[in-house]
Amino acid sequence: MPPIPEKVVTTSGEVVFTRDDIQTGRTVWQSIGGQQLGSIWGHGGYVAPDWTADWLHREAVDILDRWARADHSAPDYASLGKPEQAALEARLQEMMRANTFDEGSGTITIDADRLAAITNVSAHYQSLFSNDPATKVLREAYAMKDDTVPNAEHRRQMTAFYWWTAWTAVTERPGKDITYTNNWPHDPVVGNTPPPHLLGWTVFSVLFLIAGVALLGWHYAVNHERDEDPKLPLADPLAQVVVTPSMKATAKYFWIVVALFLTQILLGAVTAHYQVEGQEAYGFALSEILPYSLTRTWHTQLAVLWIATAWLGMGLYIGPAISGHEPKYQALGVNVLWVCLIIIVVGSFAGQWFAVMQKLGLEKNFWWGHQGWEYVDLGRFWQWFLFLGLGIWLTLVGRCLVPAIRKGGESKSITTLLFLSTVAIGLFYGAGLLWGEHTHLSMVEYWRWWVVHLWVEGFFEVFATAVIAFLFTKLGLIKVKTATVAVLFATIVFMAGGVLGTLHHLYFTGTPTAVIALGASFSALEVVPLAYVGFEAYHTYKLGHATPWMQRYKWPILFFTAVAFWNLVGAGLFGFLINPPLPLYYMQGLNLTPLHGHTALFGVYGMLGIGLMLFCLRGMKPNAIWPEAPLRTAFWAMNIGLAGMALFTLLPIGILQLNAAIGEGYWFARSAEFMQRPIIDMLVWMRVPGDTIFSIGALSLAWFVLRLWVAPRTAPAKVEGGVETAR
């Protein structure tokens, strides 16, 4: 890991920064939103620059300009000829890449030229994070509120942290010719270019993926040919499930799912608009009460919360349905957990508002405010509260599933895997509690990705696969043997992909590239098993389309089919686009990252959450005949809207940024100069049609759920031969 010095001194002994400056500066950065306002080491937001790359390039240019004036009597470095520029760059690289950290004394030594550059860049940043009119235009371009950090000493300390991240990016490891961040970010001026071995491991990862997909395709073809299509039952097999009081109590979870989903969309619209008007919303000074870093925090956090709530509600609903057993006080536990979730959402959001508005104080920020880590932003108290809530959920679901496992039967293996994935979901969120307030940044990133990647893309995937497989077997869509093999196979692939795939997020903190190549390959392979189950289900669904009772599950199954599609496109295609070592070197933190993030997070997990919710609502309201129009609108509008946002905005902006990162440097691709170009502005506005269509779909879904309780159209009197007869 890159060392954090006890102090940074000049050759004359002058102290520039101390360890406390760097550590406190990081806390200041976290309190204003951290990774939600710009990024560090490529991880974070996309409107403001990557502070590591920005500082590094500004410091380098400041030194080059000084040398150009001193050695060539030129106004600046840019006015020199190519030979003179090359000579100065070679001199600069020799100075900046040299590792002057002394392990014995814990000091980093710099010369007078570098001190002067640090002083100038620090002054720029202190102006930027204040209310200085000189940098107001830049604040608007970065979507920063005026006086982001009102305390002058805090601003100075935050620049110490930014400088340290830039130092790690340009300083070579002892005895190596690569920096602590593996020569990231790309900036040829300071000698940061991709190491040669990146290309070799990238080729290997592609070959590994091709071989893996071929083997999985062969496995599917062989097993598909052996199995005959199951015969669909004449009546709905799930119609006999008795809805218990605790199952009915889960309805409020799905109401909250819809409310959080709509709120997330609204905050997403505000966050996207900040890219056009950096501090305002159609003339209203919104940043004074809801700054960009806060709306983005809530937008990303709500994405996880509403999807997780849908899955938690599904677990609480399916537990008694599987076992046919309603434990004592189960409904009370479901209600208590729901109240806990409300408290966590409201409490954590309130703490984050006080933190970002700089009203909480640094000493309270870690526990009650904003931790600054994307997707794991909530204060440590709220993290513990959520972990406790997951423990309650695990207990409630487990006490229903264990009796079903003890009964045995042909579904025992699927039920057992469902229970084990429930245990993993409840416990592995604890990885987010393994860092402290001053834990090294590299270690925080390691454990953070355990939560974001392994917890979600591993254990939630296994849980979802087991639930879907169980439901499909009960519906008669898939044979129990086929489902069992699929779930076991998915568990192996997801766990291998989840554990190894996590590492590709850590490449710029020094993870070996060989491991990253394996991680990227396995991460891409994660999509295959869930897509396999989804396509199998849809194939069988089409065969049994003439069976009237199948219409009851038309929309949940279509949403599961959409999951399979976005798994292949969003998680697979767009994920593997950025995951191999060489592409990731250039693409990390560009708009190609949210291209993968949006299409995978909502396309896979969001669609899956909606499908699971609809399955529960179907059982919860067995006598309601669902209106087709709102669900049809919701399904197609959300899929078309998501595709529009991805293809008309995120993908083209990402490609333009990629060209800039390769041609000029990563700093330029993230700069205000590049991101404020007219073509970028036009592409941002091109999100409006897709976002509008998507919002119509979400409102249609909300209207459908509301009507189930407020104004259900009709109800069947009875079920004869599997056919509903309305009264």
C-alpha cells in the first residue's frame, strides 16, 4: 500500500504537510460527499474532476511552466518547441517519479520547485472550495455549491489529502518502474502510460471469457437436449398457498419500494440537471439546500435501498409460503423490521444532509454523517443499525426455511441454497464494518468492494437464482432436477466470479494484474446462469401459453426475462467492456462506467426486484384481475427508457471521453474544458426523452400497485379448471 508519511518536508527542512493534515483532509473530503463529488483514484462521481488526476496534471504543468520561463525565457511550457518540451518532460519525470519516502523517519522530501507548484495548486483548490468569485465559473462546471468547505484550515488540510493521492499516482514503488497505482491515471507528461503487461493480461482475459462461454454453451446445449419439456399443470399450483398474516404484512414493504423508487428517479433527474446548471434548477438556487453531492448520494443510496427492500420483502413472503409454517410472532417481527428500515432511511439521510452542509462537525461525521464512500455512504451508526436489521431479516426468514429443509423432499437442495444465500446476505454486509475512521484508503476500497460487488453480485445473485428456480418449479415451468442443477451451477459460478471479480475494482490500488484478468473474466461469466434460467422459463412459458392460468404470471415472468436480457447486455457486454486491465486503465471513472452501472444495477437487480414484487403481489391479491395497460406501459417504458439513456447519452459521452483520455490524458477527459463542450451539453440533454419514457413507466407501475389496494377492478368468484370466472 502507498505509505502515508509522518510529514512532507523540503530539502531545506521546511514542513509542508503532516500526517494529521492528510488524515484530517480526508475526513473533510468525506464530509462534503467524498466520492459523490468528483473521484479519487477513479472511483466516484463524474461531473467534477478526478481530484487525483487533476492535481497531478496541474502540479506538473506548474513546474514545467516555471522551468520554461527560467531556462528558455518562454511565457510557458506550451509555447516551447517539441524538443524543448521533451527535454523538460524527461527532467520532470525523473523528479516526480522518484520515491523520496524514507521509511525510517516516515518523511517525504521534495525540492523547492515542487513546493512552489504545491503552493500554487493548493491555492487554486482553496479558492475553488470557498466562495471566491474567481473560481465561481469552475464551481458551476463541477456542480459544486459556493463555500463547499467554509473553514479555511479544513480547505488547506483537504489539499494535503489531494496531494497525497496524486503523489501515490506518480511515485514509483521501491525497486519497480510502475507507480503505486500501476501508472494510473494516464498522463504522458509525467510518464504515466500503461505498463506493457496490461496488454498481455487483457488478451488472456478475453480468451478466458471466450473459453468459458463456449463451455457454458456446450453445457447448456447438452442438458437442454436431454430434458423434455415439462407438462404444465391444468391449474395454478400456487393457488393453494395460504397467505399468512406475516405474508400479508409484507405489503407495506412493496409500498415503500415504489415510494423509494419514485424518489430515486426524482433525485436522479435533479442530479442529471446539475450537469447543465451547476448550481441551479431552472433559475432556483437549489445547491444552497440540496447540493449535487447530496442528491447524488441519495440517488445512488436509494437505488440499493429500494432494490434491497424488494428482495427482503420477497424473502419474508416466500419463507412461510415454502414451509407452510407461520412461526409465532412472525408478523410482529415483519412489522418491527419495516419500522427499522424507515428509521434507517430517514436517520441516515438527515445525517448526510447535516454533514454535506457542514453543520455536523468532523468529529461526528464518521458515525452520524457522510462516510464519503459511494454506495456505502451512511454513517457508521446507521451501518450497524442496517446490519442489525439484516440480522432480524435473517432470523425471520430462517425460522421459516429451516422446518422446510428438515422435511426434505425434492426441493430440499434449492431450499437449502436459498437459506444459505439468506445467511450470506445477512452476514456479509458486515464487510462494510471492517474499516475504521482512519483506515488506509486502499484497505477501505478493498472492503467497500466486498459490499458493492461481492455482497450484491455474488450472494444476492445466488439468492435470486434460488428463488426464481423454486418459483418456476412450483409453477411447473422447469423440472426440479433442471432447477437444482442450475442453482448449484450458478452458486459455483457466482461465487467464483464474485470473489475473483471483486479484484478488478482494486487494480489502481496495486492489485496484481494476473488476478485482475481472472477477476474480469469470472465477473463477466456471472451473467450466464441467471440468463440460462430466464430463457429456459420463457421457452417453457411460450409452450404453455394456451394454459389460461399462466396469464396470472405473465408480467413477473416477462420482468425475469428482461433480467436475462440486461444481464447479458448491461452486466456482461457493458461490464466486460470496461473490466479487462487495459480498457479499465483508460475507462475507469468515465461515462462508460455508469453505462455499465445503470444497465446492470437497474436492468438486472431493479427488474428482478420488480419481478419478485409482482410475484408476491400476485399471491397476496389472488382474487384481483390485473389490468394489462399499466403493467404493459411500465414494462416497455422502463426498458426502452433505460436503453435510450444508455445509447443516446452515456455510451457516446463515454466514447468521446475515452478518445480524450487516450489522446490527451485522463485529466483532460474529466476536465471542465472537455465536459463543457457543446456536443457534451447536447448529449446530456438527449437523456431527456429516455428519462421521460422511463419515468412514465415507473409512474405506471406505481399506479398499478396503488390500484390493487385502492380500486381493484374485479375479482374472480372461483377457479374452475384453472380458469378465472369474474363476478
